[in-house]
Amino acid sequence: MIRTGGVNRLVEISAAGRLEVRITAADVGKRVSVRRLGEPGTPGGKFTDTVGVLTSWDNGVLLITRKSGETVRIAESSLVAGKVVPAAPARRRGPAATYDELARVASRAWRPVESERLGDWELRSAGGFTRRANSVLPLGDPGLPLDETLAAVRRWYGERGLPAYVQTATGAEGTQELLCAELERRGWVREVSAELWIGALAPVADRAEGSEVVLSRTADEAWLARYRRKGVSEVALKVLGSGPSVWFASLPGEGGVPAAIGRCVVDGRWASFAAVEVDPALRRRGLATTVLAALARRALDEGASAAWLQVETDNAAARALYGALGFSAHHAYHHYREPDSGPGTVAPDTVAPDTVAPDTVSGSSGSGES
């Protein structure tokens, strides 16, 4: 249970133009907009504005989680204005989607080799191959108090020689800011954060012809030779091949190694893009776009109309490319590692974790697999 306390105050601008505090501790769990006195030396003037989910109001301190997952501490005494705001602004372009829908679609596109239900939570394991396949997906009620739930989670992963991870999300209606705050309060460490972007599929298909791209239902040796994770195990191959309708794309290159590759999973109206990688010597030639276009056309043929992918928050080139293709951020997601677990045995995100990166980025592109 979230602890709350403090004086009942709210913040907004009144009809007369005065600043008023119009939020209280009873608004914990709601999305709020607050203005507070800026810290000494704060750039931009006297006040600082924060928008996010109010996750705690205790002992004169407010905790607000922004869309990015960042937690902001605000002294109650510094508040000068604030109000409850809608859970999320309406999307102005692209497909509409709920967090719950996207979380389940993303889970089906990257399946573990072992899973177990804990109430509505899903515990997932794949021998340490990527965090996404080796973490808890907490959608709904686990059926136990949180401390008992987390103890059961740690035991389950401990029995498999793995550190416990919980995958959470922030920044959209129905995301898990309160759970993030409770995990942090218990010492769980936010280890990886990225964003899930969505967009219409047809514009991607129209960007390039891609007739030379070869599509296959399996990841063959040539595809794996371009894949950034070397020495892929049988467990990893099972994860790569998992999903409702999986396609692997290869753009032929020299020496039998593809110039570019990609992976797509078609699931109803959704298509996911991942593992898009380009020969470093052939970047800036539109090869990643060519691969994406070929996969998008196949997904359209199977009835999909929308697409999603994962992008690092600091990958400016990827964000520019996908923004130009009509994608935009839907929510941020995070992996929290159990306290005192050390580095663990989950495969590290060696290059650009949790992203699908364009061929304009130096080094191997990421794959949205963390």
C-alpha cells in the first residue's frame, strides 16, 4: 500500500489567474501537473514545472514519476500550483492502443522457454538470454501482498540460477508508476530503460521496394552471422523463433553474410520490428529501411495495420528515423533488478540495448530484445 500523509493541498490556476495548490495526498496514483519554487541556480527562472504520476505524499515530500520513469522529489513547502490532469493526452496520429494491449503483444513476440503464473503476473525464463525473456511481466493482481509476491519471484529465479527482474512501464494510461515506486522503496534497481514506439504500417512498406530482400521462417546460419549476439544457443534460437507469425529478413551481401537483416512478428493488427542490423561498411545507404519495408509488406499481406518497436532514449539517430516513418513514443519501460543480486547471469545488452537502430548509427544496431 502506498503511504501518504501531509497537509491537504492542491495546485492550479484559478479563474482569477491566481496560482493555487489543488492536489492532496488522496490523489496518489493520479497524473498531476505541479509548479514549485525552483532550486537556487535553476535555469529558466523562478519556478520548475513537473508532470507525472503522484506515487507518494509522505512526511512533507511528494514523489512524482515522469513518463520517462524518472522520480522527482518535491518538498510540499515548495508547491505554488498544481492540479490533477488527464491520464494521457490523446494521440494525434498513428494507431490508438492501450498499454495492456501492447504489453501482451510485445510479450507474445519474444517468448521465454519457461513461464509460470503468479496470479495475473507471468514469471518468464530463458536461460539468461535477454532481460525481456527473463523477467516478470506484472499485468494485474499477483494474488498476494507485494512483499510476499516479490519473495516468491526471487525464489523462482533463484532456483534457476538467475537474478530476479521485474519489467514495468511508465508514461501511459494503465502503466505502473506506483509499482515502480514500491520497487525502488524496497531497494530494487532500475537497470535498463527504453521506449516502445508505435506507428502505422503502410508508410513503412511504401518507403522502399525491397524486392531483393529474402524472407524466411527461420534464422539460418547466414542470418545469424550478421546478428549481433554471437554463439547463439539453442535456447536463444527458440526465443528468436517464438511468436504468432515470425519472419526473418536478409538482404544479400558479400561472402554469404547478409548486408542487412531484420526480424518481424505479425500478431493480429500488430507487426513488431527487431534485430535490424546492417554491415558497418554499408551504413547510410538506406539498407535498414529496405529491410523494414519488405517486412512491413509481408505483415500487411497477413492483415496487420500497425507496428511497434523499441528505441533507446539516447539514440537520436534511431528516433529521428522512426519519427520520419510516422512512429512516436507510446510509453517507457524499465527492468528492475532485485537488490543485492550483483550483475547476475542475464545476457548483457552489448550494443544499444532495447532498440531497433537505423543503419545511420555506428556499430551494431540494437534489436529490442533486452
